[in-house]
Amino acid sequence: MSTQSQFLHISLYGVAPRKGAPEWATVDGITREGARAAGAARHVPYPTAPTLLFGVSPLDVGILATERAAQARDTKGRRLRRDGAVLMAAVLSYPVPRTLVEDRNAPDAADCYGAWRDAALAWCRSRFGDTLLSVVEHRDEDYCHLHAYAVPSLTPTNCLDWEAIHPGRAALRRAEAERKGKTEQRADYLAAMRALQDDYHVRVSRGFGHARLGPKRTRLQRTLYLAERDAARRRTALEQTYDAARARLREVVEAEVRQDFLTVLAEAKQRLRTLAEARADDRDRIAELSAAYSSLQDEVASLCDDLGKPYGH
């Protein structure tokens, strides 16, 4: 079995992030990241400009998606919510490290990657049709990958036609029309998305020896799973408590050190003032003694004159 498995991930984005989603999970955030706009790819140590393989820049896609969101209506004729999906973004990653792809001693690796890139691009164009507006290539991370962007067209009632490009949304709409329960709707959605992965594997990945599925997660007995989950939660709580206590201790120590420093500084300043005052007093005393000495010299000189003897003999 191949140790290399395919990677295809599809996400939907709105003008604003959905509840609980990170701030960057928006039309603007994801298209700026794809275009490697300044400050938009902080997870990449040394970002480089992407290669445009199809269509327009991701930034232009973001502008169009935002405009389409303003035009769109939901099934009840209301304006689309700001976090309502209006952009589909797909990531297709080549499961071979970039260092090998770019190894000059392995030219076949670069040729194989180029063939995969062409096949993946052709699959995107076939699958998403006219809604596909941009495909870019990133080669500044550990694995070379493509970003594809599609914006659904509007129906005559100004609803976004997701069913035409998103199989999960199409399956969900059919299940709702058939009045299926929530559990069945969810099952239909997942089955449609698995079928999308199967199609990508048949038409792209299989030809390059990439497995449809990666290593399965270890299956634990429920008791063991719950024990590990609780232990992880306790560990997280202890780490948070430790971090908080460490932060408080740091604040206390810094406050004490700051106070000790200010006390020593004040004492030093006081000693300097005392020394300065003593030095001033010494200068005054020296001046007085110098004056007294000069006065005595004058008196001695006067006495010598009176005695008729030169001063100093």
C-alpha cells in the first residue's frame, strides 16, 4: 500500500467569519493568503509570490465574491448573512516533500509533479466549470500545493447556485426536499463529499500511486478513550493554572525588584546630596581658613615692619 495519500480539502467562506471560526476565515482573508499578500501568510516563514495557473488573481476573486454576496438572497428573499458562504476554496496538495520535487539529482520527481499539477488543474476545471475563477500554485511550504477558488452563480431569484458546484450542498438540498431527518441529511451530505474524494482519486491521484485514504486513526475502546480525554483535559487545566501562577509570580517578583531598585536609587541619591552638601561645607571652611591665613600673614608682615626686620628672616 502506498504511504502517500491524496489531499483534497474544500471549504466555504463568507464576507465575515462564522461563529467560532478564526478571524482570517473570510473571503478577504483566504484570498489574501492565497495571493501571498503582505501579512496574510504568517504561517509561512518565507512566503513567495504564487504562480497563477488559471484565471485571475485570488484578490480579484475576493472582490467579485464580496460583490456577489451583496446581490445574493436566501431562499426566503432576505439578504445573505455576512457570514453566509459565497466563496468556495479548495486545496490540492502533492504528497511528496518539496525538497524531493526540487532535487536536481531526481529530475523525474519534478516531471512527475508537473504531470500531477496538470491533472489536478484539469480536474478542477472539469468539476467546477465556469464558476472556477482562479487556480494558483504555492511552492513556499513543505509540500507543493494548489489553491482553487470558485464563486457560485446566481439563480433567477438571486440565490447562490451551490448545488451546481458543491456536491454536499446538492445532496443536502435533495434530502431536505425529500423531508428526510437531520441524521439522514447529514449522512447524504457526507456520502456526497466522499464521492467527490473518490472521483478525484480515480481521475487524478490513482494515476500517481497516491492512496485514497491515509493511515486510520487508532481505534480505542470507549473507556480508554474517555480516560485519555479526561486526562488531556486535566493536563490542559493544570498547564493553564501553572501558566497563570507563573505569570502572577513574575508580576510579584518584578514589582519587588522594581521597589528594591527604587529604594536603593533613592538612598544613593540621598547619599550624593549629603556628599555634595559636605563638599560645599568643606569649600566654605577652606575659604575661611585661607582668608584667616592671609590675614595672619598680613599681621606678621606688619609686625616685622614695626620691628625693622624683613618679613621671612
